[in-house]
Amino acid sequence: MRPRDVSRALVTDHAYGRLPARGEPVPVAAAMLHAPKTCGPATTVGQARAAFADDHVHALLVVEDGTLLAVVERADLPGRPAGAPVRHIGGLAGRTVRPDADLFAVRDALRAAGRRRLAVVDGCGRLLGLLCLKRSGAGFCSDAGVRARQVRTGETHLEATRR
């Protein structure tokens, strides 16, 4: 199968949360969400706690002018004052991946680390998307699946990244 065919198969299967069989490398970019929820640098710990009340939210992507400043997770918040900005609380180390990284290797590393989310960034730190491993660990969340859940639940965003 040529790389173009692998990507097309991934897109087709990805809509249903499945991955193609191991074979030729598949880049992370083929499985990432393209319009992840983001928040601005003025977002507070109190606002982050409210966002994390939704059990589908596992990470907040703090973005300014397209650049990812921090990835904030629930574990970053305990003991922090509600009015503190989250941009200084989260981090990037171990929370980002390049779009050309091998999807299967990244999936295996996420499983081994017990993690499910990685922000996808380019070499300049610009946010490109979000890689979201499903709870089952068998596949990745898709743009279509996220949109369907948002419609079904009436979910709201802090902010939506649009490209």
C-alpha cells in the first residue's frame, strides 16, 4: 500500500475510531483533531476547573496568536488559587508531539505512560491539532465524532481554534 493509500484508509477508518493494521508509517497528523478546544493566556484556574468538570476534557491548550504556551491537565490545578492564570501552571514537556511522528509509536508510548492526549505542534511551537487516544486505547478520537458529541450534548467551548 502506498503512503497516500495508508492515509486515505486511516481517514476512512479514523472516522469510526479504528486504525489500519501496522505497516508503513502513518504520521500523527493523519489522526489528530484539527480544531481542538483552546483557551487564551488570561484563562484562570477557576475557569480551568469549570472546564474540567466535563469528563471529556482532559487537557486545556493555552494558545496565544496560534502559539501553544502550555498544556494544562487536572493534576496541575490542586492548591492553585482560582484567580491565577493557567499559562504559568501547565507545561509543554511530555505533552506535545510533532505532526510527522509515527502514530503507532506514539500510541504505544501513550498507552505505556497511561496518557491519552498530546498537543500536535510544528517546529515553531504553533498548535496544529490534538491527538486524543480513545479510552479503549484502540483508536483515536475523530473530528466527526467530537462534532457529533457536541451536537448531542450541547457542549460549549472556552474557545475554538479555526484554521
